[in-house]
Amino acid sequence: MATAAALREIPSFFLYGEAPREADEPTLHVEPIGFRSARHHWQINPHVHRTLHQLIFVLRGRGVSLAESAAVEYSPPALIIVPAGTVHGFRFDPGTHGYVVSMTDDLPRAIAQRSRCVAALFERSATIELHADDLEATDLARSLKMLTREFARSLPGRSLALAGLLDVVLANVLRLVQPSLGSGEVVVSRDRWLVTRFRDLIETGFREGRALVDYAAALKVSESRLRHACMIVAAQSPMQLVHARVVLEAKRQLRYTSGSVSEIAYALGFDDPAYFTRFFSRRTGMSPRAFRALALRPDEPGG
């Protein structure tokens, strides 16, 4: 495969509606859901944050969350986890009450040095309906209210207070979501960190058709070591992870841009659009054109 064109850009924001910018230091932003959503008629069209993870806590109001190609209806209380780089959107009931917490990866990674469970929190997107009794047994709602209030202040010790409250918020999120994300203690092993680094390399190199030996060399491990880690952590081989990223980008381009199948194929590094069609069809069960026709439905956020 050889890159021959540029991929169409999916809308990318720092915060929704704000131009992208480099996060050159740890960044935390907190706001009520209605602060930004109300001005957009409670609909947030599909977009991506390249540098920010998000937690959306819905206390009152139903809605639909979109992560990549999956749209999920939820009832409150609900927690939505959006890792950085995920194409996502929302449709909220008017008057929805809750909070949006956005943070650069530095913050949960620093906390993960003290509590390894946090490292797994933003590995995948999730929409989780919470049981009211379980929520009441935690301090999540109270700590989010305090975090939002503190963020809006300019008082001495603000940074110290925000850091402590973020710790409390993430601790309570973990207590609520671990049964949904997998029972038992989350063990962050060398395998997990290796796969995390591998995924970072995939993100910068999936359009270039790199061979597995190139990825392994960049990671300074053997191909068999990399394969072992990927199978343990992701239950997929390294090249399956690479191909999955190619398919994900193809789906994004088909769903959210007007680029032709041929343009998308060339931009993803395929020399032959027909081969791209076979590649996509084998992994999704439908042709690119069929996927685009099915994906463009008006009943989903941003449709």
C-alpha cells in the first residue's frame, strides 16, 4: 500500500465548537451539559477531540450517544466514556442535567501511577446506565458538583482542589463501572503498556502499510513478544489490530465525509480501490458503498 491522497477531515475540536489546539500542559475542563448543548439545540454533531478524554455524567434527561458507528439510547442516570480520538456525538433531551469532564491524557496517566485501575478507564468508549441505588452509594454526583463549582472559581488553591476532586471523581467512576467493564481488579501489566505503545504507533503509521517487523523494531521487542502481548490484552494479533484501525478510519470516512470509495482507498494507502473493497468487505460483511448507504440514517445524532 502507498499513500496517494489525503483523508477528508472529520470535524475536530479542542472543546466542541472551538478550534483544535495543542495541549502543551495537563488540561482539565468541567461544565454542565446544558452550557454548550443548549446553544446547539441539544444536539452535538459527530466530531473528534484529538487530545481530550471525556466523561459525560447524565443525571436527568434521556438521550442518544454515538461512538464511531454505534448509537446507544440511554436513560438516566448514565455515564458516557469517550476516549480521545473517538468520533462521537450526542442527542440530549432538552433540559438534560449533568456534567462534562474533559481532560488530557496526562491527568489519568499520572493518577494511574498511584492507582493502576485508572489506566484502563479510557481504553474504549462506553455508555453505561447506572442503578440509582448504586449511584447513591457513591460520592460521584456530589464530587462532580463540587468539581464543577471549583472549576468556575478563581480562588487560592484552585489547582490543588481540582486535582483532589478529580481523584475523587475517577475513584467513584471506577467503583461504578468496573462491573460493566469486567469484574475483578484491572491489572496493568507490561503487556498492556506494550500494546498501548503499539496502538500509538498504529495511529501514526496505519496509512503507510508498515510491516509487523517495522512495528516490532520501533518498540524494541521481537515479533513473537508483540504478538503475545496483543493476544493477552486484546485477543487479537498485531496485524488484526492494524487492520481494525484501517477499517475504523474507512468507516469514519464513509460515514462522515463525502469522499468517494476510490478517494478513501487511495488515502488509506491502497493502490487498487477494488482491493480496498475486498479488504473492507471481508472484515465488515458488506461493501463500502453498502456500509455508507446503511450508515447514513437520519435517526442518529448528526444524521
